[in-house]
Amino acid sequence: MKATSRTFPENAARALADARLQQALGRARGGFVDKRAAAVAALPEFEALRERGRAIKDHTLAHLDWYLERFEAKVREQGGQVHWARDTAELQVKVLEICRAAGARRVTKGKSMVGEEAALNEALEGAGLEVTETDLGEYIIQLAKEPPSHIIAPAIHKTREQVDELFHRFHADLDPRPLTEVAELVDEARRVLRDRFIAADVGITGANFLVAETGSAIIVTNEGNGDLTATLPRVHIVTASLEKVVPNLDDAATLLRLLARSATGQEFTSYTTLFTGPRRAEDPDGPEAFHVILLDNGRSAMLGGPFSDMLRCIRCGACMNHCPVYGAVGGHAYGWVYPGPMGSVLSPMLAGLEETRHLPEASTLCGRCGEVCPVRIPLPGLLRRLRERNFSEGNTPARWRLGLRLWGAVAARPTLYRAATGAAAWVLGRLGRRRGAFRQLPGAGGWTAARDLPAPEGQTFMSRWKRQGGDRP
């Protein structure tokens, strides 16, 4: 795991104090949410579609070995090759072997979370290859030497002014004027990337889905960069994780309808492309060689276990778009490539819970992530399971465990619990009676640093309930 800092609390504190980050998050907040809501409202059968999506993924995961073998066979029938990588180190080696065999010097890349997981850019650059990210967001963060902060909008943490500063620094031979409009920034990036597309020897993309029926890899983009990355170079490499496979094209179409609405609020993504093997004799373009590298990296160990539901994820980003914690601190606070609620479950599975112990705690458990997940992953329940495992494995701080044990001892004794809460309510009610709230309170600094804490009225809910006769039948 390559973290941006030691712990989520440290990263979150830094993010909350970053004025430019807060400005960028503030501008982005709500956009994805509103567009998804409108797209869902326009499709009356959306809930039935979600149920169908969940069933497709559950069926595939229950027979994953069979579908993966069928996919491999179909890719070979079409003239392509399939490679298996047990971990990210093996994936790096296999990509480098293919690049060396092709005599490659320049590589273009479409957006791929597996590529980020495997730190593929660092491996390629370390081997002397020139690597260019072609997704606009990924290109921006490549210039900034930062990891993505969102799985569908990697540069969502950047303001327009910050992007202009980056382009001014790295595109010194182009227009020196400040670029204030998004269209201007896009046009400048397009001018730079056009030559990179043409010069590339190898193109590397991810895959939103792999179709066992046809041996196809499907990618969706709104820029068309993935198509150019896959078709212009002599060699196309697809990097994908095992769970991306689906049985057939009908199932892929169902999941694509869920993906677009949940991710960007579109009925369908602008570019949805299927790649099936290398160029044939009658094809006007396309790569001479087609390779698919399938990454495990801990996923097969999740099958059939308490966290196997996480393998249904289609990487839409809806959970983080609706998460109040992600909306406050952004993706880099999570320390790895998978942020938000889905990352708080997946990262412990892939990188180890001890290494990522703070992530399951980075949630209010408000339930919004589970409500909007297009394939009904029970994210709040999975986060609670990880919290329980954290506690049982001793990953939580000793003071937390002691505090929970003391609370449990008191809560298990109704008379003691009512006496303690009654005394606390009376004392806090007296202390806060003047203003009705506390601006500062020992033990509640995380709350009072940003907002007042309302003072109790001097009695507990149970005492008021009893006084009003609520205990009578």
C-alpha cells in the first residue's frame, strides 16, 4: 500500500485545513448527486434494474472460475492472449515483458484503477519508458505527481486555477495566457495529447467489464481517449481484476445502464467500446497484438467470505459522491487508490486491515452509500464488520477499547446507566443553560471545533418519557 500519510486522521486534518481543496470539493459537491437523482427518476424500472444487476454479479461470482476460463478461451479464439497475475508485482512484470517484446519506447494509458493499484506508471517509467495518461483528469494528476482522488473524476480535488498553473508550467511552449475557461484547458490538453497518441507503441487501458461470451473488453469514457489509446498503438494491453467478468453481452448492457446513471447521471456514457482481439485482415485499424492481464491481488480470497459482496462493485463512485465524510476531506485522505466507502471496505481486503485500520472508522454510518449502490452492496454492514474485526484483533487504540468496555459495563446495568446519564444531563444542562450550547467542551473538541454542541435540557429522554406516563400500556 502506498499511502499519502501514515493515517486517515492525519490526512483528514490536513484536508480540512486546505482552503483550495475545500473550494474544489465545494464546487463539485452536489453535481453528481443531482444528476444521478434526475437520471434515476427518469427510469421507473431503476430499482428492478438494480436487482437484476445484483443477481448478475452474484451469479458470476458464484461461478467465477468457469466464466474466467471461458473468457480466456474466447480471447484466444480471437487471436489475443490472456495472462494471469497473482499480485501487483506480477502484473508489472508481465506488462514490462510485453512492452520489451514490442520494442516499445512510448506508452499511452487510459484510466485504470488496476493500473493505479499496481503503481504501473512508476514501474514503466523506472524501466525507461515514456508514459502519458490520456484521460484528462489522470493527465492533470500525472503532471501534479499525485494519485487520483476519485475513481471516475481523478482530479476533482483540483481547482481550475491549479490546473492552469500546472499547464503553464508543463506547456511552456504553448499559449502563455492564463486559461480561465474549462474549454481552453481541454483544448490545450488535446493539442499536447494528439502527438502522444500518434507516437505511442503500446496502449494500456483498463476494462469496465469483460465479456465471457465473446472475449471482449468493454471500456466507457466521455472523452474518447480510451478508443485512441487502444486502437492507434501496435499493441493493446488490458489490465483488469478478476471480478470484472460478466457472462454475456445482455448482462453487460444491464450493468452499463446502471453504471452510467449511477456515476455521471447519464443514460449511457458517450463512448462505450468493445475490444475483441487484435486487428483482423479486413479491419481498417486496430492493434497488431491484444493482451489481457487479469489481476487477483487478494480478490479470490474474498470469494465466499463475509466480504464477498464487495466484489460486486462496478466502480461507479456513487457511494463517495453521497458520502458526507468523503465530501469533507476528499479522496487523498484515504491514503490509497480506492477512496470513500467502497475504499474503506476494499482497501483493508487488499492491503490488510492492520495497514488500513482507520478506514472503517471513517464513516458516519448514515447509510447513504448503501442506499445508492447500483448493485446493492451493503456497505454500512461491511464497515461495521470491519470495525468489529478491528476491535477483536486489537487494531483500535487501547483507550477506545477501554472506553467501550466501560460503556458496555454501564449500559448492561439499567439502574447504573440511568443514574449516570441522568447526572450527566443535569450537570451539562446547568453548565450550558446560559447559552443553550457549548462552544468548547472537553472530550468533544472534534465537534465543537466546527459547530456548537447543544446543551441538554437537564433531563434524559427516559426520565421525561416516564414522567409523561410513557411507561403505561
